[in-house]
Amino acid sequence: MGFFPYLPIRIPYSPGIAHWWDPFWWLFQIIVMTVLLISFRKVALRIDDQFDDPKPKPPGHKHKPGSNS
């Protein structure tokens, strides 16, 4: 038994892994990270909107740039 723990799964670059694994893994990581970034951005913008204008506005009200209300 080695120093580092391991999972009983195949590891890329080990013998027996197909050549399609690396491009698939990179594509999977890019998709997952993009979804996470978009999700975190939406959550952050929603939280910022709550703190920018603490007074509730009636439905359908749109803020016009340059106005005080």
C-alpha cells in the first residue's frame, strides 16, 4: 500500500485507456466549469440587485439610467 490513497478507477495515461479519453475529459471540464461560472454569476447578480435597491418596486417597473427613482 502506497502513501497516497487511491480510488478503484482507471487513471488517464495508464495502460489500457482509450485515446478518446483525454479530449472527452477536457471537453467535460470545460462544460462543467462554464456552467458553474454562469450559475455563480447569476447568483451574484441576483444578490447585488437585492442590495442596490432595498425598496421594492411594483411589477413591470424598469429603472431608467440617470433618473433618481
